[in-house]
Amino acid sequence: MSLSKLTEKQVKEDAEQQLRSFKRTKDFLVAIDTDGCITDNMNGKQVLIFQPQFMEFYSLWGIESYFREVGEYYNLFSVERGCNRFIAISLMLKALSERDDVREILAKKRIKLPDATSLNEYIGYTRENKLGLGNPSLENFISKNPTDFCIYKLLGWSEAVNRTFPHISAKIPPFDNVRESLQLMTQSADVMVVSKTPYADLSDYWEKQGIADYVQVIAGQEMGSKGHHIEVAKKAGNYEDDCVMMIGDGKGDLKGVKTNNGLFYPIAPGKEQETWNKFPEAFGIFIQTKYKGEFENRLLTAFDEAFLTEPAWEQPNYNHITAYREKQGIRKKLYEKFNPEGKLLRL
């Protein structure tokens, strides 16, 4: 990695220092997401870490099938794919609280969903103060609300998630052709990582996989939104609009670069390897400044078609058991490989 790895203290006190120090060396800028884009770990993170940790912290195992179904929809298969963990939990709790079938089983089993009030106040706090959603800003929020015990528990869950990452995510290698694509990019472009994953997990992953030397900046959730990451680097390097590209697998990635009038190369969910195999051709068109227009529009149309816009539980003839079983193979395969003794409901 071109810049020294930030310490935990530096991330807490001045997370954006790498962004501010960014220097242009090439005519083009490429921003790259990591989870679900560089590496096929989106399913693993959600199924093996986020969901079970939350159910453990909030005693929600009694609605496991419903919780996993809603979590997988928002985090993996919908237009919200790749959203920040706190945004995802807010969406999930709202959806669960509005479902009649969930309310019925909650009452039957005497289970209570956690109150999302403090969580939503925290999200509002970060927006008002233009802070990144992550543990450092959550700790700041706690310092201003020291008797709001709900926030302490939320921080505990988030910290537990972070501590579990290295035991799973670090073991999943990048997609084939990622390393070769990074080598190709660095010949003509400055490359940066932009993500909603915590900085420490990002830098650890890129270093352990031996690909950190290809990038000049690693920007995690503590540094603000993906759009902010790109904005700072674009302004620092004074790149033309057609010379900025984002590589990502979620609508948030697309929004982040389009907010900055840049271009987008989608890593379509379910077709990740195929799109990485085709990347050299797309990059060649990009550095010829012929990417914008028909070529990009064709990719964006296919990308749109990869996401669900309506959850299964809002569709006619919905059956919860049938819907849960549709993704059961994904869950079983992940647990068998990474946590064979772990807790997983099989229907």
C-alpha cells in the first residue's frame, strides 16, 4: 500500500487523512468496492456473521427464518444491496415490525423486536453532522447520550461483527482475474478502495491477499460515504468526469460515482466472475474515453435487472417456508465450509 496503514487511534481521531493526502499520478481514477466486488464474501458476511450475531445479541433466534429472509433481501438481493450495516438493520426492523405473520409469531413466542428509535436517531445524527456510519461515530453519539443503553448494545453487536470478520472474510480470495485487472489499471489509472466496511477490515484484507500495493488509498465507512470518498479524490486530482470510474456490485456504488458525474462498471450479483473476465475490454474503452453512452448504458441495463425491487412477502401467493427454502442451499454450503457447528435453521 502506497500510504502507511492507519492505526486505530488515527482512524478515530482523523479518519480522512489519507483522502486529504491523495495525489494524482495518472490521467484516470478508478474507485473499487471490496465486499461482493473484489471478493465473493457478501453472502458469508450476512449469513455467518451479521445475522447470527444480531439474533444472539437481541435474543431473536425464535424468528430466525423471518429474520434471515428479511436480512438477505435487503443486504444481498434488493436494490439496497451493500448498504451500511446500521441502515440495513433499520430497514430490517421496520419490515419485520410491519409484517402480520411476524407479529403473530412474536406474540406467540413472547419475543420483542428491539426498539429502533435510538438507532434511527444515531443515523440522523451522522447525516446532520456529515459523519460516516461506523463505530467511531457511534461512540461519539454515545458520549452525547451516555444513558441511552440501547446504543451501547448496538455498539457491542457492531464490535462483535468486526471481530468475527477476520475468521471468515479473510479466508475468501479475490475473484479470478482481479489481480490481473488491478495490474492493468495501475498502468493508466490511480486506484483507490471505497467501501462501507470498517477501515481495519479493508486494509487487513487487501494486505493479506497481497493486493494492497495496487491502491493509493483505502477509504472505509469511517471516512464517510462512497460518494464523499470519490468527491475528495476527484477534486484533489482534478480528473475529468469521463476519466473517473467506479467498480462496484451495489446501487450505492452506482449512486456514489454518478453523484460525481463519473462512470460505472457493474460487478453484477451472480455474474461476478463473468464481469471480471470482461473487464480488460471495458477498461480499454474507458481509457480511450469512449465508455460513456451506449457501452455503459448497456451494462447498466443488465445491472438493473439483477436486483429485486419488491420483497417476496409482499407478493401474491407468498409462502414463507417456500421462500426460506429457496436460499437454503446458500446457507447450508456456507455453514458447512466455515462454521459446521454453527446454529442454522434448516426447513
